Amino acid sequence: MYKVIEKRNLNPTVGFLKIEAPLVSRRAEPGQFIILRASEEGERTPFTIYDYDREQGTVSIIFQIVGSTTRKLDSLNVGDYILDVVGPLGKAVEFENVKDAIVVGGGVGCAIAYPIVKKFHDLKINVTSIVGFRSKDLVILEDEFKKVSNNFFLMTDDGSHGEKGLVTDALRRLLEKKKYDKVYVIGPLIMMKFVSLLTKEFNTPTIVSMNSIMVDGTGMCGGCRVTVGGEVKFACVDGPDFDGHLIDFDEAIQRSRIYVDVEKKRDEETCNLFKVKKDEHK
């Protein structure tokens, strides 16, 4: 059993949990993930580690409230318990031979981009952060990014906060001015595709995180398979980080849409179930 130490909502659709898990926090590094089961009847679900504290023995996750597991997590309070937590899993981000980096985050993917930026900051490596959201009400972690970034750019599609435009707009301006050692990208598949196409123009090495396509987190289900340089890889055991210039993004995007209708129906059923349970407790 793993105790919830802190719980809050970052915006109406994104939650934060800090969990007591000393064995996990002892070895956790940026880019790795955990698999948790919220309750006996719950499913095993992977979540990238947002932060960890080795002294406190805690790990933190940020999640979008979209399905049964994340709704269950959102219903927990401080002092409640999560049944199972396994990790850290996956390969950690590599920071060697980088002196000047750009980290790009999109939407909830910013929760995964942040620990990378923080690690660069701790290593005293120059790091520029670019984060993008659809609108002001979806912005998360702005202050956190500012504290650990040498340069920070916030973009919104509608211009309601920060600068109006896409993350690629800010990235192009930076790449046109100087050479960077590496770009790290975490966010929606379509965003990572266009960032990788842009950095390829400038011959800038680019690492993308394919965490968004993971399912069971062990490689057994095959749901996270992705084609990298013509070879099939599994995000949860071979990654989740890969060379963005070698990823077949069109294939990954197509595969990610296979179960859209099924997921929509299940989400509606989950919403109705939670509504019934909520009404029963009134």
C-alpha cells in the first residue's frame, strides 16, 4: 500500500499526486515511469514520474483526468492509499555531452518535460524551455519551468497567455540564431512529428518521448510498438526516448486512433458510473 502525501488539481482536467514510495524514489531518474494499480479492481496503468524526493521517499505524478483509472486517482485524498506501485521502469534520459539544450513540452507532456529541464538546471547546463498549450486555462507548471530554465517561452494557440502561436514558431527562431547540442520533445504525437521535421532542417539531434503510446508498461501487450529507423521497438522497454528523426510518426499516429471510438464509449460509461456512485453517497 502506498500512501498519498499530497493531492491537488493543476487545472480542471489535470491532477497531481505525491505518493510515498521510498524504494522507487531511491532510483528514479527523469524519463522513467511507474505502473500503479489504484485499487483491487483497478487496471495496471503507466505514469511517467514527474518528480521524486529521495530524502522524503516520495514520487509525484501528473495525469489527465480522462478515464476510469485517472478518475479514481482524482477521487483520492491525502491519507488514502494506492494498492500497487512498481518502478522505476524504462530508460532514463541521457544528459551526457550536452552543454546547450532545448526542451519542448506540449500540454500534459510538460509534466514529463519539467524533470528533464530541472536535471539540466541541477547539472548547471544551459537549458531553454518552450511549452505550448491550447489556451490559458490549460497552462500548468509555468512558475516551475521559469525557476529552472535559462530561457523560457510559453505559447498558446489562441494567444490568451504568453505568445500566440505554436512551439515550432519559437523553436524556429531559436534554431535560426544559434546551434544547440540537442532538442528534447514531449507532447502529442503530431506536435513531436512537426518539431522533429523542423530540427531535421537544422541538423539538430532530437530526442522524443513516446510515453503516450504505452499501455501495460512491460512490452508484453505490444501496444507501444513503434517503428524507429525501419525497426520495431517497444516504448516501455526500449525507450520511451528515441531519435525523433527516425520515428515513423505517421504510423504511430494512425495506430493511436484505432480505438478512439471504443475509448469514447468507455469514457462515457465511466462518467455515468461515477455519477451514479456520487449520487449514492449524497
